[in-house]
Amino acid sequence: MDSIKRVILVFTMSMTLIVTNAMGDISTGLKQVLLDTDPHTIKHQPIMRNFYATYGYRPLWITSQNFKKEKIKSLLNRIKRDPTLSHSGYIYKEMNNISHILKGTLNQKSALKLELRLTALYYEFLQHSIYGEIDWKGFNSYLKEKKEKSDIDGKWINYAPRFDIMNLLAQDSIDKTIESVKPKHYRYQNLVDALPRLYDIQRRGGWKKLTNIKNLKLWKRRATVPLLRERLKISGDYKSCKKNFTGVVFDRCLDKALKHFQNRHGLVPNGIVDTSTQNALNQTVWQKINTVLLNIDRIKWLPREKGSRYIIVNIPDFMLSYIEDYKVKKTLKVIVGKPTHPTPIFSNKISYIVLNPYWKIPESIVRKEVVPAMIKNPNYIKRKGIEVHKTWEENSSIMPIDDIVWSDYLKDDKKFPYRLMNPPGPRNALGKIKFKFPNRFNVYLHDTPNKKLFNRNSRAFSHGCIRLHKPQSLLTAISTVDNSINLPEAQQILRGKNKETIHIDQKIPIHLVYLTAGVNPQNELIFRDDIYRYDKEQKRTVR
């Protein structure tokens, strides 16, 4: 340790002066400091010991002659500029502490301790950049408890980002490393870039909560109209017009601004301040910021899609996007699971398509819906076009429904012995086509005969599967790049009632996601209703 005591390092933003011995002495000193330092002094010390031992105790931030000033600056500047970091957390506070220390004079032992603190800080920042701050363990416990208490079975499958953080730590360029771990899809960077404006609005006082604005609409007069106008100016929805009103009249400029706000929030753009619009207007800036931060962290746990062709279904947006060559080729309205039957969040690959499908009704639906309906109305099954089969085989014997005592199966203690199916036809609940991506949730994309529901703005009506507005247009889009689909032949089959299965050559990745904040193609911040109340239950920690 004598060699350590003889070395002095001075760091300022303008100059650095180091008098040192050979690099080997620094490595020896670093090993000794790791062994001697109190584990509570340096964060992640077990990880630090393992890392430095693996790389022969080679310093990351010190050379034989100097601090790696530019590398340190890169790390500290990255942290300082990151809008997703809390200023009250360890990372930001430690960045400030280290910046202060670097302005002073250090002996080598202090410099080596600072080396460890910088590496621990970088490790923590990489963890934040890769994984975010959502308490997934706590959220999964909430889902489990909800199922036990109310039999609502919400599923959310995470896909942990695959990075070797030890290897990332050893890379030379901070900027390249941080850029390499960022998600490249779901307009992730655009969402991050939207945060500074929200923070700026918050610093300037945000916006006032609006009262007495219910049912405001075009040409209404009310004293609160100027307050609504100001609220929409702050959020960027109100643009200047040829004739700018400043009085109490709800003019066309304000009507346009309110409709713009409603569109950004997934509301009916009717230009009327209804209950949903008022609630959205009165969300605080901090609520908006926290929603954006939460969705940024959700994106980090979505599959890092490398292909140029895939499908995204954003459940709170009730929309499907078909991506090809990294561009949105088609969007379709969808109907998703109702809050009591939430659509699971997961990813898979569409491997086959069924034309004129049978709907094989799950036993849970038979017990909870069909059996009570049959007790109430014995003609229910006939009206729905449902057949009672002996087995799941589509050609199996059809049983006479009059012989079934439906009340015997109202409780779970007696197993229902038959299989209910909707054969192909106009009353089939799956419509004319379904897209299968086999999964343990038995969820898939399918057509529906009930097209009227697509006229609704909020479309959470299914038992978990995803109903498509215009499924044949998706089939057409897929057929242009997959030779296994003979489109004219498929269209001919769809005119009849015979079931046909098409196994596609190029399996299509499909991601069922839950994003309540994002950025649209016009680079505007958008929000969607938290239909399953996951925003409320997913807690973020402060790193």
C-alpha cells in the first residue's frame, strides 16, 4: 500500500494532474481497496468485486497517467440529461456527489474508491436504462390476489431484456453502450423526448382544475370558457386562429381545440365537455408525467423485435397495427376483453389461419353463461346456432338438447359431459376467419358477426380474444408477402361454409401490449384510458 500513499490526483473541469506509478500498482491498489472497503460504503460491492476480478482489476475510469475525463463526463452528462430519472433517487444524487468530489484534490486511495463509486453508479444507471423501475413482483402479486378474490384472471407476461451488464460495463464508449440498450420500437425515444415539455409545464405551475365546465360546447356562453381555453393552450391543443376569441363564447377555435384534445386522449371527438373529457382535462401534469414514465418502463420489457414485419395490438387503444418494412401498413379497430375477462399481455407468432371456423365454447363460458341462459330460455342454444356434441371432434354425434337437465350443471360439483360448438355460418361467434397463434390462454384474433360494436369508442366486450373489424383486409395484407396464401382461393372458400386451415410459411410475430401513453405519427403525446386499472396498480420505485 506504500505506492498508493505516494500518489496525488487533482481533477477540475479545466485540468487534471496525476503523478502515479505503473498501471500494475493501480490494479494492485484497486484490489486492496475492494478488500478493505466497508461493504456499506460502496453500493453493489459484491458485484464490483466479481466484475473487477473478472477483468483483472483493470480500472474503468483511471489510466496510468490520468482520469478518463471524457468518459466520466459522458456518464455524468447522460445521467443529468435523462428525463426518466427522479432527482430524489440514488442515481441523480450520486451523480451530483461525484461531480462535487471531482472538483477537489484526491490521494490515490480516495481516487480508487471514487473509481468504485463511478462503476457502481454506472451499473445502477444501466439497470435503470435496461429494466426501468416497475415493481413487477408486486404487480404479479396483485394479479394473483385479484384472481383469488374475484376470479378475474389477468395475465401479463414479461420478456426480460437480454443484456450482459458485466460486459456492458467493460465497453469503452458510454454513449454507444447506452444507445445500444434502448428499445428501438414502439416510438420509445419519441415518448422519452415528450417528457421535458411536461416537466416545463409543471415548473410553470401546470394547469388549474376546471369546475362548472360540464356540457360546454360550441356557441355556449359561460364564465369558465376562458379557463378552458387557457387549459387547452397550456397543453398545446389550442392553436391560433384567424379570429381569436378571448371572451365567454365557446367559439369554433375552441371547438377545434377540444376535439384535438379528445382525439389525443382516445375520447369521442364530439366537441362536448362530457364526463370523460372533464376527467381527462382535470388530470394533473404530474399524473401525465407518471403515466408517461410508467409506459416508458413497460416498453423496456416488451420483446426487442428485430424483424421488419409484425403485428401490435394495443389493448387500451382498441387498435391493431400491421407493420411491414418498419412501416404501419394497416390499422384495424379491435374489440378486446372486458375488465372482468381481460385480454392477456404476451407475445407469440401467428402460424395458421382458419377460414369458416368452428367456435368450441370453453367450459367456463358454458357454466357461467350458457347454462343460466338455457334455464331462463330453453330456445337460447337454437337461437344462437349452437350444437351439443359428444366430443370436441367436429364430426362427432350431435346430442338432443331436450335430454339435458341444464340445472344439474349450474354448480361446479358436476362436470358438464358435452361439448358445445358454433358451426360455420352467419351466427358463428368467430365470424368467417380467425388467426391462430397457439398459446396457453387460448386467445386469438377473429372475425365477429356483431359489427355494430365497432362503432363504439371504447370496445372492451370480449371474453379475452380479440375481435377484428375487417379481418379479410388483414388476410389480404399478409397474402402479399406469404405465398402459402392463395387469396382468390381463400376468398372463394369464405363464400361457403366449409372449414379450411392455411398454415402460413412466414410466421408473424404478434404482440398484445398495454400502453396508455404514446406518441402518434404527428409526434403528439397521446393517452388512452386505463381500462384494466393496471396504471394504478403498477408501482414504480425510485432508483
